[in-house]
Amino acid sequence: MRQRCAVSTLSQTIKQPVPPYVRTNVTEDGMADGAADVRWMTYDEVAEALGIARESARQLVIRKHWARRKGNDGRARIAVPEEALPIPPAPSDATSVSTSPPLPGTSVDTAVDTAVDTSVSTAHAIESRIQVAVLEAELKVLREVLEEMKRDRDRWHEEAVRRRPWWPWARAG
């Protein structure tokens, strides 16, 4: 009996290759790694979330090879990866946008809307200025490249029209 136990503990310590059909990526909660990164949705929910038709959602599931299961209600549930779902817009905090008090005779909502519009237009103006600066830098580089190409063209033109003796191996002179 003792030898049998010694042999069994010895075989447990020896690492044997795991067959490919055995799942090794199972976590403590019994779910496979990455399983928390999916949402189980019906075809209608997938279509609504992605803004496409139901049939398009069905074709997408087939094309992407997303897992399908039958739900308790008999409808198919699709394991949609979180990366495939659009990110919902973050709720804006209106109090952090407006730092100035509302003007007399206006409601708080109007003041908040004005502050939001002002901050959005300021952000657009800054973004536009950055784009203009990038485009001006690209234009400067392209003009330098163009001038270099013109000099190279002129050099080759001069070489092409230079007089040469008609006999290629005759000495000049």
C-alpha cells in the first residue's frame, strides 16, 4: 500500500503533456479566461446595440464565429465581445463645466447650456488650430522636397544637353 501511494505521488509530480481537448484556461470561478469580456445578447439586442438590421447581426455573428447558446426563453444568445460593442457616451458633469455664475434673468439650465456650448466651441477652436499647425508643417516639408526635386531635375537636364563627342571613347580635347 505504501509503495502505491509513493508511486501515485511520484506520478503527480511528473508533468505530463495536457491533451488539447482539456481546458486549461479556466479560472477559479469556473469561467474560461476572457469569458468576462463578453455580453450574452439576443440577435435583436445585438442589432440594436450595433445599429444594424437583425439579419445583418445574424450574418455578423456567423462571420465573426461568436459563440451561440440557447437561452431559457428558447431564443439564441450570442457571446458578443465587449470590444465589438460601441462605448456608451460618458455622462457629462454640468457643474464642472460652468465656473461663472448665471447671468441675471436666465435659468440655470440656460446657463449650463451656454457654458457647454462655449466649452465645446473652444475645444473645436483648439483642435482646428492644432490641425492648421500640423498642415503648415507638412506643407513646409513638401515645399522643401519639391525644391530638392527641382534642383535634381535641373542637374539631370544640364547633363543631358551637355555637348559630347559623337565617338563615345574618343578623348575630349
